Amino acid sequence: MLKVLKFGGTSMADAAQYRKIRDIVRSDPSRRVVVVSAAGKRFADDNKITDLLFLCYAHLQYGVSYDSILDMIRERYIAIRDELGLKTDLEGEFDALRKRMESGISREELVSRGEYFSALLMAEYLGFRFIDATQWLYFHYDGAVDQEKSYAALQKLVGSSCAVIPGFYGLMPDGKIRTLTRGGSDITGALAAAALDADVYENWTDVSGILMADPRIVENPKTIERATYSELRQLSYSGAQVLHEMTVFPVREKNIPLNIRNTNEPDHPG
Ligand code: ASP
């Protein structure tokens, strides 16, 4: 039995959320492969790391100092690391990133770093292997995912191990980093689940499944217990924010059930 889990930005927002994730992963030995997003919002008017990275790139492009933004990003991750007592050399990682920025980093590479740092920390915290997205998620030149090559690469890398993988990006044939569209870690999770023929793809977020209404507007909306792939695709395509609209395709091809779960309410079946 193998479960592939994906944790979204709010699930990765701070050290307290990492603790919840560790409890979730440890409570079931089949939860062996974990895909993560960049740190998201901790509270309503907080910043998402990916948004800050985009902002950093805009500053870089226009020759305006990005130091204070990069420092905010660095501090968020260092705070998580220190609170959890981890040792990942983030200082070294951020020095290397700054050098890349000084020598002409691409926008896609820069904005992918949120997922990269999240995965480094989560891998150390869970004691799982870190598998970089550039080691298996391959794109064709037209930007479509090369499923055959990617699936074969991930199968070989994971084998029977436990792994953490950054979402949202992969590698172009010319060796450059390419990102998926915003919210794309959902797709990475679905691709990983399909690659590994997982028994279930658990998508962990901050709502307990697909709800009948937006919980920010309607109080306590009911959960839709079950939906077909096509219903789910239509709901996400027409604006239900729970899932990236392209998520269903890889899991539908392999007939893998997709279970939407809440990191803050782990006992809810979703
Ligand atoms: N961090 C990326 C974004 O904010 C991807 C994701 O979280 O799925 O869009």
C-alpha cells in the first residue's frame, strides 16, 4: 500500500504546521511520499513565499534592491528550521541563491525556490529522502510534462524508500527549471501518485474536502462526500478553489482515488 500526500501552502506555513504534518505522516506507514508547497499564509494578511519571490524577481529585473524581501523569505524558513531544531544549512542555500540572482537567474528558477526550501526542511524533519523535482519531473520543449520519462525516473528514485519532493517545478530539456502554473503543486502530487501507482492521492489543505460553498462566505458548509473525476474537474475549472484544475488528469488515467483532507482537522475523512 502506498499513499502519496501533498501539503499545500497553509499546511506548510510555520513550525506548528510541520508538527501536524509529521503526526499525520507517522500515523500511517503507507504515507511514504510527500509533496510540498512553499510556505503560505499564517494569517489573513500574511504573505505567501511564492508571491514574495515573484516580487523579488520584479525588483531584480528593474535594478531595485531586493534585500529586504529576500530577508523576509530567509527569516520565514530559518524560523521554521530553528523552532524544529533542524540543521539544514539554509544560510549556505541562501548565499548560493543570492549568487545565482547576481548572475542572472531566470524568473521560473527564482520562484521555484519556495518549494525547494520547504522540501529540504520537511525531508530533514520527517527523516525522509529529499528528491528534487529536477531529478524526475521532465517537460517537453512545448511545456507539456513528459509523463513517460518522468514516471520512469520517479519510480527508480523512490523504489521502496520514503521521500519528500518539492511541488510546482521540473526540468526543461535544456536543463533549465520550469514551473507549472500557480497552485501547480497539486499537479506535481497527482503526477507523483500516477508515476508510483499509488493506492490513493491525499491532497492535504485547509478545508475538509470539497465544500458546497466557500467557507469564508458561508458558515460551516457541508462537504460533498464523493465526486467523479469529471465533476471534480468541472468544479475546479469553474472556480472552486480547493484544487488546481489540471490535477485530476494524471490520477484519472490511473484510476487513483483523490482524497481531499484538512491538515488542521486530520480526523475528518475529507
Ligand atoms: N507555491 C506555488 C504557488 O503559490 C505553487 C503551489 O503552492 O501549489 O502558486
